[in-house]
Amino acid sequence: MLDAWVREAPPLLRIALPLALAQMAQNGMGLVDTLMVGRLGPASLAGIALGSMLFFFVSIVAGSILFAVGPLVAQAVGARRPERAADVARHGVVLAALLTPVAMALLWSAGPLLTRLGQDPATADLATGYLRAVAWGVPGFMLYVSLRAFLEGAGHTRPIMLISFVGIGANVLANNALMFGRWGFPALGLVGTGYATAIVYTLMAVLLAIHVVRRDPLHPVLRWARLRREQVGEIARLGWPIALTVGFETGLFAVTAVLMGIVGQTALAGHQVAIQTVSFTFMIPLGLGVATTARVGHAVGRGDPDGVRAAGGVGITLSLAVMCVTAAIYWLAPEFVIGLYVDVAEPANAGLVAFATTFLRIGALFQLVDGLQVAAIGALRGLKDTRVPMLITLVSYWLVGLGSGVLLAFGLGLEGAGLWYGLVVGLAVAAVWLSTRFVALARRVR
């Protein structure tokens, strides 16, 4: 078994490294937005905290239905059926087109609900403008997600990384043009950030589509062909539990942001700095988790039970090891990290810095359990196990995580810190439960 682990690590890392860099680059778009919006002041930081969280929630839940393309393609590749992989991907693009108008409508109408949820009216107005601008990026985002899932399942991840780097560079240029009114463009502030994100996702989708068209002309993905309802149904059946699983986690963070807004605008701004930071480094285990899905799926497709166990074990172990490093940074040097966003010596930022420091130190624990649970979810998806993990995350995130967070924040008076401790508790329960389930299922593979 040790030999299998040694053999598994190099191919898993070859898939995971470009994916981790791609995830960091894509998340870096949000990091760049936060860094640049910080120059507009704490009010705009609070606005993007709400707006970006809602955009992420709606778009990623809709898009995560398409994550089912990855394990289906991986098992087809493992079984050496490239025509089957291309057919799955083609139907994934169709499903993306069907989901796009729904996601756009939700983003367009989400902003006015914020004032009814107890948010500051000025912050809610800023978030609404951002959401209505960024909604135009949903078609590109959905196409990008569907094609990316195809390449991830095939283990062909380097183009994803390169296009993600193009995206982050384009985001800096578009933000400068539309946020601050450079090069003859109007200065739109936070709304400009939304339009910039929409433009960048459209660009990334076009570039990825060009690559997919050129990649395998013998088995084309983006071509007209007779659609089969049963194939769309297979993707949807596997994908809807993934969407709910992702929705439970992102929904937990969205609700936490809303509750943080009730604590106060300064707490919400500090939360945005901390959550954006831990989300950035979380992209490494997320990349490892997606690579683990592919490697487990390949092993299932070729009928290799030892490969299944090795792929899952290596992915989970590497994810935890990486998070130990980032956790140490956030625990030992939080003010250095916060200084990347705001001037920590500026008296006007004192409250924000205090909140962000507290949240980052709690985030050190958060990193460990979040990395473990995302790798375990990836391993389970490689086995096409999505429904039970969905129920596990529902209980862990919402009953345990949100319940304990609300109790600690408002019942025991810990306020913002209590909400972050709740996140840690919920993710820890999910991490242990999901990892245990993978071990049990992997033993049954023959």
C-alpha cells in the first residue's frame, strides 16, 4: 500500500499544482477587488463583502451542478472512452446555458433583500449596484465552469492555470479603468468592480472554449449534435447534491456575512479582509480536492481499488499538510497580512484591524479543518458519492456550525468572534465525518 501511495503522489500533484495555482489566480480576482476597493474606504469594503458573497453564493451554487461533469469524464477517461467524455462535456455546456438566466435573475433581485435582513441601507445600496453589474458575467462564468470541469476530469489542467493568470491580469486593468476612471473610462467605484469581473469571466470563457475546440478535433465538445435527455439527466442527478453541498457551505459563509453586518459595519469590513485572506490560501486544498476527484475517478474507471485508496489518502494528507503552513502564518503574523489591505497604523482603521486580527487567528484553526473536509469531498466525488455528503454538510454546516456560531455570538456575547468559532466547529465536524466515510467506502471497492 505504501508503494501505491508513492506512485500516486506525482501524478496527483501534476494535476493539482496547475489547479491550485488556477484556483489561487481565480480567487485572486476577489483578492485584487478587495485590495483595490480598500482604497475607496471602509463603506465600500463592507459593500463588496456583502455583494461578492452573494455573487459567489448564487453563481457557484448554479455552477456547481456542472461539477458532476468532472467525475463522469474522469471515469470515462479511466475506461479509455474519449467519445463518452466529449459527450458528457457537450451536454454539460447545454445545462450551463439552461441555468444561466436563473442565476442572473437571482443576482439582479437579491440586493433589495439586504435592507430587510438588517443591513445598513448605504451598504445595501452599494452591494445592489455591484450585484447588478456583475450579473452580466454569469453567461461567461457558467460556460467557463462547464468546460473547466471537462478538462479537470481529463486531468488536463495546465490551460486552466494559464487562462486564470490571464484573468487576474485583465481584472487589474479592468478595475483600474472602471473603478477609478482611468484611460478615459468613467469612474464607477464599486459598480465598476462588478462590470470588470463580468468582462473578465467572459474573456476567460472565450479563451477556454478556443482551447477545447483545438484540443481534440476527433472528439469535439463544442459542436452541434443531437442532445439526449438522459445524458443531461445523469449530469443533473449527480450534480444537484453537489450543488446543495456547495450551497450549504457558501450559504453558511453568506449568512455569516449578513450576521456580521448586524454586529456592525466595522466588524463586517474586518470580516471581509479575513475571509478573503483565508479563502485565497484555501484554493490550494481546493485544487488538491479536484485533483483527488480526477485520480479517484481514473482508478475507478480502470478497476484499480488500491489506486482508489491511494489517491484519496494522498489527496487528504497533502491538503492537511499545506493548511498547517498557512495556519501558522495567520496565527503568528496577522497584522502583516492585514497590512496588505489597509494601513494598520492609521487610527481610522484601528477597529477594522482589531476585528481582522481576531478573525485571522481563529482562521488558523479554520484552515486546518476546511482543507481536510474539501479533500475528503473530492475523494468521495471520484466515487460518484454525492448524496450522503450533501446530508453530512447540511447537518455539519447549518445545524452544528451556524447554530453554535449564533449561540456564541449573540447568546454568549462573543459577537464576531463567536461567528468565526461557529465556522470552525461546523467544518471540523464535516471534516471528520467525510474523511471517515471515504475510508469506509474505499475499503469496499473491488
